[in-house]
Amino acid sequence: MVALTDTGLTPKRRGKLVLKEQSSDILLGGRARFDDRISIYRLTEEGIPLTAIIKFVSSVPMLKDEQVLAKIIGLSERTLHRRLKTPDEPLNPEQSARAVRFAQVLAKAQEIFGSSEEAQDWMAKPVMGLDGHKPVDLLTNPIGFELVDEFLARLEYGVYQ
């Protein structure tokens, strides 16, 4: 176990770990894996059905907050409520890609922290290495995704600053 003095958190290698494959199966319906970039591209261009997002959300407690879900996929809460009336209709490519990127970042955090619960806890708290921002709040645009992903990579390799 490595103490992360910069973040105030300690990654733990215990608890239930949701593997990348499980997250990708839930979100992508088994039609692609996170490491198969061209298949993910095709799926996001087609649009991931809202039903797949809803299934993924039910497996991630932090996303049960509609504000967080709306922010992650780039919809207003009002639009999200309207879209929930037609859950089989696919999201547009940008919204689909945002959902996939979120799931990828969450899977990476789960690998590093050792459990889904620890990863979600980390994503919901301010992180000093991200200028005091909550990782989940940064996941609203590509630059924010890069910041969180790069920070997770640094944690994985023991570079805390």
C-alpha cells in the first residue's frame, strides 16, 4: 500500500473490483472493449442507446444523482428527463463518446484504487493534484478528461506531483 501524500488518499487493493471488461460490457453491450478503439468509434458514431447508459448508471452509485449523469453525458437535467421517455433512442456521437470516456476513466480509477467504491469516493472529493477540483467535475470536456486521466496515470506510477 502506497501513501499518497499529495491526495490524502491511499489506494487499497481490497474490496470488489469492477474490471474494465465488466464496465465495457455493461456500457457497450459486449459489442466492443475499451482497448478496441475502432469499434468504440463505430459504436459512438451510431450512438449508444440511452438504455445502455441507464444500465451502466445502475451499476455506478455516484451516477444515480441525475445532475452528475446529465453533466457526464452533456445534457441538461430537463433534456435528460425528456430523453428518458424514449430510452431506446441512441445518444448522439458526442454524448456517446462522453459516456464511454467516463466509463474508461472510472475503470482506470477502479484498477488503481482497488474497488469501485474507492474509485467513486475519489472521484467525488476535491483532489489537491487537480487544483482542488473533484475529478467528476472535470469530466465535462476533453481537456478535463485528459487532466483526470493523466493524474490517474501519475498515481499508478507513483508520481504524485
